[in-house]
Amino acid sequence: MRILPVILLLTSAILLGAGCQQAAGDLPGAAAGTVTMRLSLASSGRALPDEIAAVSVTVTGPEIPAPITHALTYDAASSHWHGQFSVPSGIDRVFTVTAADAGGVALYRGSGRSDVRPQAVTQVTLHLYADPATVGGLALSLAFDHPDLGLGKIPVCYGPFTTQPPTTVLSEVEIAQQFAAVSRYGSAIRTYTARNGVAHAVRLAAERHIPCWVGIWISADAQANEAEIAAALAVAAEYPVAGLIVGSEVLLRGEQTEAALIAYLTRVQQAANVPVAYADTWNIWHQQGQGRPALAAAVDTIMIHCHPYWEGVRIDRAVASVAEAYGTVKALYGARPVIIGECGWPSAGSAKGAAAPTPLNQRLFTRDVVTWARGAGVELFIFELFDERWKNEPGGVGAHWGLLATDGTVKPEIRKILF
């Protein structure tokens, strides 16, 4: 394929001043991008200005209710077409460029996808290619400097029991099928057990170099607790894991005393050569400002759960409440590592106070809390990767926390932010 030296440059500079458009569905204050386009014809070696009578670009994408079309104008002195127009900032914008003759017949057309990001410049280069398939005609091709600007891979809570309760034993094949999505969207994972097939997930995470915190489910059942500990220690001895989480919200549920929980933690810490954590809601670790110094001394890492939905927090205050909760706990424990082990928003179910579980709110919260955590240097796991349909109850939210449906498809709103 031969490339002719005809180049179209698009630059998207984000304007924060008055007059900028706002993408529908974005939070207040979202900026618009100014797209500047230029098609140079001077060195093409052909009489393209005589052939091309009009050049236009159409932009479509999520949250753009109607296509944005802008015609370029021709400057004979510099031999290029140029134009400038606004595009709502956001992801997955589709740019379609058409060059037509005087009769309106499209001579050349090309399209490509890119994001328009705030406070940055988007550069798109469009080439005219000689294409033998078109009997000597030309085709357009776009190349973007940053085609994907979504959240990318993020740390996620991984519960593989999507349709049946955790007492179900999952096969290696079932886990492997789920891990296609885990590998694509998860930069790290957290499990809640190593039993009933989850050991296959720990192995796959190790093979694919995905950091994995392995959970040990501690309950009021002493016999089950022993089986949990044995399974987790076995996988930690066989595979490289990020750490072991001995119990999740055990104190919140009241299934063990703090002293009994510390005894479990001490046993696991003595037997394992990896960091040991305990996970519970941030207020359990905070304990009205008194903290839990004995529990903190028994772990290498403090893991807190922050769920503004359960606290009835309005969506536009949700991320600020997470930041406040994290800061409050962090201040109590000084240099001790603090990880947000769960943080999410449901997409369906009944409202909790001012907190509305909707697909849009799930998308807004996920985008903004991940962005905050990255900027603040806070390690955070989004709850959760998959919907867990077995938790479904009338009006409940338990089955609807996943970024993905139970079959592994990305929810439509989440698709706008997750690549």
C-alpha cells in the first residue's frame, strides 16, 4: 500500500471558559473540546483542489445526542482545508471525514475513534492512501495519538459465584471462562475465599501476572474457618500472591470477637510469608475515633470498605465521602498501610436515603472514585467485577454491583469508561 503525502491534522484543545458545550450525562463542569482540522494538499502530486469541492467532518459518540457536522473551508494561499469547532469532551468519539466533488459525490471518506479529554490536546493524523482495490483511487485512514482514554484496567473484587451461592464448587473451565474478562479489565483482584474452585483463579492470576489478594472467609463456623485457612495457605505456598485477607466484615456481622479474630490473624501471619490484612467497614476500623490498636498490631495492612450508597450519600457527594472516610482512618493509624478493599455503587434496586442505584450513577461513581484514588495515590478495589445474581431479592441491590453482567458483558454505561 502506497502512502501519498496528503495529511489531515486534527487537534483538540480543551476550553474551560464560557461557551463550552457540556456532554449530556456528565457531571456539572464538564468541558468541551475545540477541534481544529487541517487538510494539506500542496504536495499531493495531483490536482486534488480541482477534484475536491467540499470537505466535512461529522462527530458522534456517547452522550452526543445528535451528530456534530462541520464544513471545512479551502485556503488557496496555503493549499489546505481548515476548520474549528467544539466537541463535548468524553470517550469514544467517532470522527468521519468526507471529501466530495462539486456535485456532492463523496470521493474519499475515512473514520476513526478517539477520546476528547479535558485540559489536553488530541492530535489525529489522516492520510490519503493509494488503494489498488479501488483501481487507483484513494482511501482515508485516521491515526490517533491516544485512541483509548478510558479508565483502562482497574483493581476489582472478584466473586466468581455469579449465579449460584459460594457453596457451589466451580470447575477449572468455568473459572477460565470468567478469567477472560478478569484479564481484560482487572489490574489486580481480591477474592473472598480460596475454596470451591477459586484456587484456579489464583493460579491463573499468577500465570498472567495479575496481583491477587486471597481471601479467607471467617465466620461463626469453626470447622469451616479451618478449611478456609488451610486452602489459602496452600495457594499462597504454591503461587505468588499479594497477600492474605483473614476475614471480611466479621466484626460488622458479629460472628467473632476481636480477640478471636486476632488469634486467627496471628496464626496465619506466623504460617505465611506474605502480608496479612483484615477487611471491614471504615467505621469498624475507626470505632468512633478510638481505633482498634490491638487489631491493627495483628495485621500488616488495614483494609477498609467504603460504600457511600449504604450510608445514603447523594451521588454528587459520594467520592468526597470516600476521601473523607479514608483520611479519617488513615489519620488514626499513621504509617500503617491502608487499602480500600471495597468501594462501589449498585446499578439497580431500591434507593438508600439520597443514594439512587442507577446505571448512570454507577458509571459516574466508578469513573470519579478511580480517578480520585489514582490522583491521591490510594490503593482501591472496585466492588465488583461481576453481578452476582444469586444475591437477588425483591427490591434489593445485592445482585447489581458488578461492572459486568453475570455473562461477562460490560454494562452499557460502564462501557463508556472502561476499556
